[in-house]
Amino acid sequence: VQLQASGGGLVEVGGSLRLSCAATGFTFSDYYMTWLRQAPGKGSEWVSGISTDGGVTMFADFVEGRFAISRDNSKNMLYLQMDNLRPEDTALYYCARDPNKYPAGVYYYKGIDFRGQGTQVTVSS
């Protein structure tokens, strides 16, 4: 299993970034996928998750409508579009595989079994 995130960088407050995650080594379309982040000196926190077909998405409260998660199962790719970025969004972002099963139309984050290398997002004020 490999998950390789990319697309991070340095951006000013209010700017945008699009993160990508390339998945290999497993049947991507069989798994819910998530984005997590870890700020300096803090623990990891869940950002967003998406169902196997992309029809169900969920976001942490702090996102406040600024991010969008999507996936392309034909390309084994996961994305996170981040708009109106804030300094507190500065963190290492990484994609992760969620092995849990959920009822149709429902998603509530329960954990991951594998995460890849992260991509750094830095928002300057």
C-alpha cells in the first residue's frame, strides 16, 4: 500500500491550494478515504472523508465550507481543494485509508489503517 500526497506549498492568507494523493497497492475504489493534518507541536486531526463512490463527504467543523474533497476512482486519486486558507491551517497534510464500513449514505470518521507521507501546507499572514 502506498499513498503519496502532493500539492502543498507556501500561500498567503486567503489563498488556495489543491492537494492530490496517488494511491497504489490496493483496490482504491473499495475504501473510504480521508485527509488528516498535523500542525507543529500538535497531534493529528481529521480534516475530511469521502465515501467509496464519492457520494458522501464530511468535514471537520473548523473547515467551515472552505474545503472540498473529491476522488477519481479511474485514476486512483484523492483530492482536497482548500480555499480561503488561514494561518491556523498550516500543517502537514496526509491522505489515509479508512478501512471501516459505514451504512449507505452515512459517514462518521472512525479511524485509519494506513497513511502516506504528508505534504506541507504553510499559510503566511
